[in-house]
Amino acid sequence: MRSYRDQIHPWCIVRILPNAQTLIIARFRRRNDADAHLKVLQQLIPTAEFSILFDRKSRGSGRQEFDRN
């Protein structure tokens, strides 16, 4: 079950790691805030791969799903 904070901050910046692993770096309420933070991260760590995802919980299944945007 996701926390209340996770529910109100659905936009995530995820770092793509080797072996198909991911790491959530930060969460945001608005997409434009995530975009701005992503630009800074890409300037600070140009060799890392990041992605912005919308984190939604699948209805009925209890599984956490990500929509890649």
C-alpha cells in the first residue's frame, strides 16, 4: 500500500540502473516540477539515465504500476 505522500506526489524521477533495475530519485505533484528537476539532474550527472514516470495504483489488483511518459 502506498503512503499518502506517495499518492499526492504521483510524478517520479527514476534512475535507470544496470540489469533492468530502477531507483526512484524524487516525487512531485506536478509534471512541470519533475521536468525542471530532471534538467538539473541531467546537468549534474550527465552519464546517468533518468526517466519521468506517472505512478498509479492499479484498481482492484493492489499492484503498483508506472506509466512511462
